[in-house]
Amino acid sequence: MANKHSHPVRSGIIATVVGGLILSAVPQLRGLFLEAISWAWSGVIWGWAALLSHYSVPGWALLIIGLFALAGLAVGLMWLLVVLRPQNEPAYRKYTEDIIDGAKWRWSWDDNEISNLWCFCPRCDAQLVPAEGWDETDFICERCPPSVSDLHDQSHGRVVATMNGGRYDSVNAVKREILRRIRTGERVPFNS
């Protein structure tokens, strides 16, 4: 079966027409290019003459003063844009702490994503240490003494929270719970 794209005559005609169009546009483009270079060069000559002209202040000093003025104007405009920009930050961004499964969880917001999520002891505010078990993870406070029920675990502190799955599964479960609480408005500080 013959390839339908293998017509050398048609390909030759197309190449000739495209080449002719390109070659017919070259003189006009060359003229435009030379005019643009001539215009830019006349601007450079004018600027050089303005710098060397006689003023009560040297031209190079005027140039430096003008650049500082432009920089100051740009900084001032940027400051105005920041100050005058409406602060429509979503209310949920103020929600950065909650008690979930017995531990105090804190996080920050990176755009609309939860970041830096970790748990702390609700008693002493120490950062909790994960102890992963077979199918669950204990979050232990190393500063608080273990409770009577924790003594059989041979842990070096009080078990504050126990969650199903590994450490990363637990953190992801807490993220999902935070997002659920935001969606439903349950126990979120900005709603009360």
C-alpha cells in the first residue's frame, strides 16, 4: 500500500511556494529592521548629547538623580499597592490549632494547603514523639510522667494520643479531620 504522504511533486510545489513567500518578505523585513536600528541609534546619540550638554548640574548627575527618582517612584507605587490592596484573607486561615484525638495539633497555611502540621501535649505544650506500633501510632510526651496504664508499655513518657496506622497515616487523618471541620464549621474558632 502506498504511503499517502509520499508525493514528491506536491512536496516540491509546497516547498517552492513557501520558499518564495519567505524570500519575498525578506526585503520588507530588512527595511523595517534597518529603520528600527536607525531609530535606536538616534536615541543613543540624543542621550549622549544630552549627557554632555552644559547644565548647571552635569548630565551624568542628572541621570543618576533621575534613576533614583524612578526607583523611589516604583517603590512608592508598590507600597501603595500593598497598603491599598483589600485584605480578603479567608477566615479559615486563622484556624491554626485544635485538639484532635486528645492531642493539641498546630499547623500553618501555605496558600490553601495545610503545612507544618504536628501535635503537642495539651498539659505542658511539649512536642509529641511518635512511637509506631504494628497497626497504630502512640504520640508520647517525654516531659509528662507516664500514667499507670502506660507503665506496661515501657514508654518514657505519657501517651497523649493513639491513632490507627503509621505516623504519616495519622498526620494525613488529622489533615482530613481539619478540612472536614472547616467544611462543616464544627469547632472552628472563627465561627464561635
